Amino acid sequence: MKYKSTRGGVAGLGFTDALLMGLASDSGLLVPESIPDVTSQLDDLRHCSFVELAQRIVGMFVDDIDTATLNRLITEAYSTFDHPEVVGWHALDNVTVVELFHGPTLAFKDVALQLLGQLFQHVLALRNQRLNILGATSGDTGSAAIAGVRGQDNVDIFILYPKGRVSPLQELQMTSVPDRNVHCIEVDGTFDDCQRLMKETFADLDYKAKYQLGAVNSVNWARVLAQIVYYGYASLKAPAAAQFSVPTGNFGNVFAAYLAQRMGFPINKLIVATNENDILARFFATGEYALGQVHQTVSPAMDIQVASNFERFLYYYFDEDSERLNGFMSDFAATGRASLDVIPATELFAAVAINQQQTLAAMRDIKTRFGYVLDPHTAVGVAAAQQLCGAEEPILCIATAHPAKFPEAVEQATDTVPTHPSLDALSGLAQRKSSLDADLSAVKRFLAESVPA
Ligand SMILES: *Cc1c(COP(=O)(O)O)cnc(C)c1O
């Protein structure tokens, strides 16, 4: 399989080059040159374990790592999960919760970032190359990315996060990691400052090349690829064509679901569930993609206005026509809004914004009726499903985090404080972090002084 950019400026790239490139060099996003069709293999794939299915699906998109090695990397990646089938499955009434939070940092991002860590390690060793990962986080990405690459010889990872604005637990999940290749940097500013500093550092192409900078955010194709697997897996486990409700921020997770559907897995509905940051819900209702204010909510991993993976969806919506995509994206960049001539809500997609009160009410309702505790992101998806589906209609709700990661919101909704042994084990550990001003030259100087020679 070869990869090309949504913007039309890159084509014919192998998988491992796509993995290391992250964002395409023409500022677009990398996508596969074709989408494999699994329709004729479904009966066979239905019998696969999660790891076997991952090996089959990822193998269809990778032809520059030999099969035995790729299969081993995939097995290693998922050996860190504490659920025997990697993905948990919890039936309530018509709602079935698909638990993706059984990895080392208790968020669904582990499913992709554990594999990314294995892939980086293998590819960099083979090429005798180093990578210095620079990332910005408002919470979950930082710890999951660190857990994916900690202790590796050829990688150092630098995570910028806003001082005092990530939860104490999320900070501890990052700063308590003792490996020397991990660098946590609290920035005196907001998450937007961190993201801007990261983007401006990457934009200095000489600096990026000199210090071999790489990215782990969800613009990296390998993250989307790893996420296709659980949609295929869950759809084959469901008794009828699957409907999914997906708590959405950067559109990476639900985009993977869309690709699984395009590959021929039995999926017939995707609910894009957002919190008050509703740019995507408005888009699917009206065809207009218009920037709004960022609202702080109880589901902070979804407090995003510009969803970086949305470009991949638009590219397919425009029938892989880069020129139409470029027109849309440049309108949006210039004015903060762009629109389609038609309303894009389709047979396949529905979207809805869920407010804070509805989120907390869903948590309370599910706890009361079933004794099951939702995290506030998963609750957005469940509330969306309750709003858009009939009471009898089966729906699979993607659970993106373990409730113990967000104890304040869970306590507010249910009067119980959820715990998890791996989070309890962090208390009292030594922390290690550096502090910087929200200043580009300070960040660049810090990186230059910290990367191994
Ligand atoms: C990252 C994250 C999301 C949003 O996922 P996207 O792929 O950005 O749409 C939702 N919930 C949790 C807990 C997350 O960490």
C-alpha cells in the first residue's frame, strides 16, 4: 500500500515513510491510495481474536515490514492491556459499551499509541535513525504517547502541557515516568499556547530536520490505522449491522470508523457525539464549517474547535479531489468558515452536541439503573445515542476513558469516587518536569540542549 496527501502534493510514499512523516510535507494529511475491500473475508475475520484481526487489517495497509515482524510488533503492543480480549464489552439495555480503556494510561489513545511505539522502535533501529517527538497535550495524549515510547533507545519524547490546567492525575501520569528519554515541560500558558509552540517549532523546517523532530498526534496515519481494528472487531461481534456512537474531538476516532465501513465491515450508522464544542454537529446539520469559541467542559479531551482529522473525511467527501478540498480549506483558513452547497448528513452519519447537564445526567442515569460508571467523554456518546436512537435499537457506544481518570466529574454526577489500581499506584511517586515560559525561543533552546547528541 502506498500513501498520498489529501492536498495532492505527496504520492507514492511507503507505510514506514508515512509513519515518520506524520503531517504530509505539503501540510495535508496522508491517506492510503486505495481502501481494501474485506467483504468476501468477513466470515473468516469473524473468528479472529482482537490481536489476530489487528494483524490481518494492519497487514493490508503495510507492505514494507515483513508479515512475521509486523505480527510480532502487534502482539507486543497489545500485551500491555489488562483485558484478555484488549477491548471490553459491557451490555446495558439497548446500549452496549465498547471499552477501549484497558491499556496502560486508561484511555483509548493507548490502542493506537502502544502500536505506534512498537513501530517507531522497529523502523528507527532498522534505519539506524533517531526521532525526537514533540507533542502538546491537554491531558490524555501526553501520557499515552509517553507510555508508547518510554525507555526506547532511538526516541526522546518532549511533551508540552499548560501549567496548572491539566488534572493533577493526568500530570502525575506523565511526570512520574522515570525513563530518561521522557521530558515533561509545563508551559506558563494555555493549551492553545502549547499547540502553537509545537506548530511553530515544526514550521522551522531547518530546525525540524536538524533535530529530527517527529509527531504523535492524530494526524499520524498509523494512529488512524490502529483504530480501524476495533470498529471491525466490534461490528463483527454485533448481532446485526452495527451502529456506533463516538465521543468526538479531533475526528480521528470516528474517521477510523468511517474507513472500517468503507472497507466493508457491517456498519450502518455513525453518531458523531460532541460536547458544547459543536463545530462538527453544526457541520453535519447545515453544511457550514464555522469556527466557534472554545468552551471548557467536563469532557476536556473533546474541547476542540478545529478537528485536525476532519480534512481526511472531507477529502473522501469530495471524492478524493484535492482541488476541491484545497478550496474548502483555504476558505476556512482565510475566514474561519467554509460551506458545502448541500447538507452533508447522510444515511451513514448523524451528529449531535450534548451539553454539560445532559452529560452529567447520562452518567447519573446509567449509574442508577445499571450500577455502571461512565467517564464524562463516554457519557457524551451515550447521551447522544439515547437522543438519536429508539429505546429498542441496539447501539454500540465507544468508551474512550476509564472513569477513574476523571474523578471530579464522576463524583459530581454520581456521588461516587471511581478508582483504579494503576492510578492509586502513582500517589507519592517522585515527579520530574521542567518549566518554561510560553516562548518559542525558550522551547527551541530547551530541545536543543536536551536531545542526545
Ligand atoms: C482524545 C479523546 C477523545 C477524542 O477523540 P478524537 O479522536 O480526537 O475525536 C475523546 N475522549 C477521550 C477520553 C480522549 O482522550
